[in-house]
Amino acid sequence: MDVYGIPFSVIPYKGREGKTPEPDDKPTNLVQALVERGMMEMRFPNVDGYVMELRQHKVRCDIAKVEPLTIKPTDFPTQVYVQPQVGIKDAGQRGSGDFALGKHDREEFYDLHHIQTILFEITRLIVHRLTESQAGKEAKLKHHARHQLFPQVLAIVEDYAARRIQWNGCAKQELALEVYMRKVVEQLSDAIEPDHGAGEPPLLPVINRFRPYGSTAEVRFTTTRPCHTTFKSHIDQVVLDTDTWERSVAFQLEASDAVLFFARNDHLGIEIPYEFYGGAHKFLPDFVVRLRNGVNVLLEVKGLHGEKEEAKFQAAKRWVSAVNNWGLMGRWAFHVCKSPDALQTEVEYINQQPLA
């Protein structure tokens, strides 16, 4: 406190200088794993990448599980109208004048790009990405013959264009734009796997050699953010980034009979590598949930999502596929919930699904 007036002369006290920062006196919460809840411990693999070894050069892709692509004429207009405001009049005098509207569109661009040529170019980029380079990382199918992969990848690309692209009335030549083509290349490169039905070894994860797995038992940190107490978790509290969102999710998970226990991925360390427009990123799902049927669910609660979220979700599906093929740390699944209010119903549905 600062003392003013007569008491200052009686009780000598020097107050805080006006320019010094206000002291940090926010209450600190200790978030930690509880020893008495050791039976709720959850472990997960630390995946650095993936390995795909082919013996017969056979690949496959489950197109239904690949994130869709939406052509967005509202974000990238296909035509604009312009009107000069200043120019040269017919009499040769410079000044303002009434000029007609000029239409600029991509018709010339469309004439130069045939849809089949675009699909071939996407296929070429995917095959190059698989066999030669992958954003500076080790190629997944290095030393494999491109002429054997090309027709298989082309069939996958054509199937994706027919079933998973929402054109919104636009010309199909819009797919030749870099913003769309790069996204298709990245997503299909992540979704292509060995065809184990044809005798190929399955896609497997590359596990970190120094820290092969993480655990909820390692969580211990302090925070000034508000927290919500848990009962079905090895970790005693859920940190709240918002007033209602995380609290609602924790409440729904606590109330669900399908949930054995759960943990929020805060200082837990579940990181999924993915690429977005050529850059390397890491996706941290919101929660990990153990269901009564034994499945570990990576849970993401997201009301709205855009292109970056779709790249994250595709990477999470690949992570789940590789870890399940590996099979040494249980069964895993990935789920996106758009509203906490629907979470119990969706979790119950996942819990009733038979194990693959």
C-alpha cells in the first residue's frame, strides 16, 4: 500500500514507484498426476515419422477418410470488374472520365489448363514427394520405381477429384491454382499407404529412440489460469483456456458411462507432425480418452475449422493408422467433436463400435 498525508510522517514507509510494474499476485494452481490414481495412467507413443516399405509396389488410399477439399470462390474470386478513375480522354487532355467497366476473369487460364493435365500434374507431384523428397525429410518410398506407382496414384487422384472435391459451381480448372493443388498433394501424400491386402507390410510409425513413450504420470506444472477439478483422470485438474469450453468437455467426459478416464493434452506431450503449405508443424489434440471398449481416443473439440485444421485432422488419422498397425500400445482412434453438448452421444457411439 502507499501511505499519504500525516501517517506518512509518523510511520516512515516508502511506497511503490509509479513506473515499476504491478506485482504478480495471481493465485498459482499446481496441476499434477495423483499417485493414488495410478490405475488411471495413460501412455502414448512418441511418433517422429513413418516408414512404408513396399515389396510388390502396391499402394492404396481410403478416399472416404481423406479430408475433403472445397473450392471457395468467395475467398479466391474467379472474376472481378474494374473501372479506371483517371486516364487520358479522346481529346488528349488528362483528367477524370467515364470509363466502361472491364471484366477480368480466368477464361484464358482455363483454356491453358485441361482437367486431365491438372490431375496428371498432381499425380507427378505426389509420386515425386513419395519417392524423391518430402519437404526436406526422408522420402517414404525412396528407391521405388515411379513408373509402377504413377498409375496407382493417378487412380487415387481421379477418385478423390470425383468424390471429395466440392466444386461449388466453379470450373474444374480452378484445381490448377497453387492454393488448391498443394493441399491435394499434401493430403493424399499423407493418406497413401501400403496395400496390405495385396501382401504389403503396413504403414508403421518411427518411434523416438530416446523417449519412446509419454505418460500422464509425468504431468506436473503450475499455472495462473483457472482450473476444473477432475475425478476420472490421473491428472487432478483440467486447465481452462476459456470460461466454458474446456469445463463443458470435462463435465461431459466425467458424466459419460462410456469413459473410463481421460486427460487433457496440456503439458502431456502428445504431438502429431504434419505439413501445411510446405511448412512443418505439430498438432496437439485437446484430450485423450480411454473408453470402456479399450480404445484410446484422441479427441479434438472444434466448433469451426479451416484448411489448417483439415491438415491436422488428416495427419491425426495417419498417426492412428500407423500406431494401430504397430499394435504395441493398444488401439487408437481420432474424433472431432463440434460441440461439447453432443460429446456424450458421440463418445457412446464410438464405444459401441467393434474393434477393427
